[in-house]
Amino acid sequence: MSTPTTEQAKIADPGPLGLAAFAATTFVLSTFNANLITDKKLVAVVLPLALFYGGLAQLLAGMWEFRKGNTFGATAFGSFGAFWLSYAAYAKFVVPGLPAATAHQASGLFLLVWAVFTVYMTVAATRTTGAILAVFVTLSATFIVLCIAEFAQSPNTVKAGGWLGLLTAVCAWYASFAGVTNSTYNRAVMPVLANLGEHLRPHRTHRGPFGAHA
């Protein structure tokens, strides 16, 4: 791995921004999914957040992660920024035109592809920190439960997915809070369980893809 240049070293960590954007938008949508606010007309409040904070701000965070050479962060923030942008477009322009009898199948398929993506990103997240891993574990559960809820047309399962989404938002807010606080204080003020993957990895000699010791 190449050594970062002086210019790269000056780039601020975009992670706390991306996590905060994801947390806020997830929290608001999950509040409705959990049925804590019952007036469904108010769900329109999610769209501007999805466009400008969960979508645009997170997408920008992903592009800055590319600049820093962080493949995981770039893939995660770039993808979830696109998720919120596509969600806003889907909810505003596509859903009203879908046949009422089968619209849930389209929504279930939409959630399914994001569940697949999140699950394999969770595997990669085991090599990051405990705080980030918690976000991906809870988010995977959220997508899976909401996907099942759509295909099964189960309101109670939607509520369960909503509560999982709220938990995901709290985990993401904590990770963002820890990131920005530790960076500002220039020391580990808030624990994030760094190098968690080293503790999860079996203590045995690792072999490369062709059998050579690595």
C-alpha cells in the first residue's frame, strides 16, 4: 500500500458526516415504520432528508472516501447515498403508478437487493471497528425484516423492521459521534473497539489464495 501524500493527509475524515446523514434519515423513516407516528401523510418529511442529507451528503462522503483510499467507506457511503436518492425517487415517482395488488412485490425486491449488499458489507465490516460492525449488523437485520414484511404484507413485521431501523440509527449516530469527537480531541475519547477483526480472526497461520503462507 502506498504512503499517503501530504495533500491526502490533509483531507478530513468523511466518515462521521456519512454516518450522521445515514442515521438521521434512517431514524425519521423508521419512526413511521415502527408506527410511532400514525399519520402516514407526514412520511413526506423523509423525502427532503433522503435527497439532501441521506442521499447527497452521504454520496459526497463516499467520494471523499475514494480520495482517501478507503475502499470500504467509499463503497458503503457511495452505495447508501445512492440508496436514499433512489428511495426518494421510488417513493415519489414510481410507487403512485404501481398496481395496488402487486406493488408490495416491487418494494420487496427493492429491499432484497439492498439486504444482499448490506450482508456482504457486514462481512467486510468485521475488519473495521466494533462501532461500524454494529451499524451493519443491525442494518442487515432491518433490511431482511422489512423485505420479508413487504413480500408477506405483514404490518407487524414492518413495525419490527421499524424498531430495528431505530436501533440502526442509534448505532450510526454513536459511530458518527465517536468519530467526530475522537478526531476533534485528537485522542480516543469515545470507544469504537478498533481492530475488532483481529480479535475475531482465528489464531492460525494465514495462507494466500494459492496456498502460500501470507
